[in-house]
Amino acid sequence: QLLTESLLLSFIGGLLGFLVAIWGTPLLVSFIPEKVPRIHEINVDLRVLGFALLISLITGVLFGLAPALQASRVDLNESLKESARGTTAGLRQNRLRAFLIVSEVSLAVVLMIGAALLTKSFVRLLDVKPGFDPSHTLTMEVALPTLPPSKYANEQE
């Protein structure tokens, strides 16, 4: 039952992520300049859905297997004796819980440090001098006509 719940939650999360990707991709593409080559080829297709579902399956199995295995090894007599003594969990359960908490906090710290460094780099990028006075500057883009395809296989001939 624990493994089934974990798989169900991971699939729901994967599908929600896929829907966010479908809705968010056009929004993100609209922020990218038109000059970027092949910008209109960015899309979400069945390969992305398959990858999202595969990652959801792997995540559900990995994070649902540990509690399921732990629950299958529980000795009910020993568990009842421990609960009668007033303890809330056994030594193995406390170690697993402590490991999961430490790993979650570690990942959160790594993400926070990465976000802080990214923000710092962006602020420093805004302070970079372009090497000229950008005030009263006019820019223009000239679209050159496309050339017909060359009749030679190699342009150096």
C-alpha cells in the first residue's frame, strides 16, 4: 500500500509538472528574442511526457520502497512492547528519519546557495560597463536577402 501511494503521488506530480511545462513553454519562448535561431522549434512533445513519466516512476519506486520494506520487517510484538514503554519509534526508524531530514536540509542549503550565487552573478552582470556610452544610441537591424542555394557542393571550389 505504501508503494502504491508513493507511485500515485509521483505520477500526479509528474503529470502536474508536464502540464506546467506545456503551459509555461510558450510563455518562456515569448521572452526570448526572435533573433535566436530555431526558437520556434521549442515544444513539448511525447518524448517529454515519456521522460516525465519515467522519472516519476523511478522516483515513486525509490522513495516508496524504503518505507514499504521497513513496514514489512516490523515485528508487531516488539513494536507493541516499545510503545508500552513510551518510546515513539525504534532505533532503525529514528536513523532513517534522521537521514532523510539531513538529506532534505542539505539539498535545500545547496539550492539556496545556488540561488544566491545566481542572483549575485546577475547583479554583477548589470554593473558591467559596455565600453561605450549607451545613452543617445540608436540601433538598427538590417535583414539581408537570402541567397539562392549554391550550385557547388563545396563553397571553396
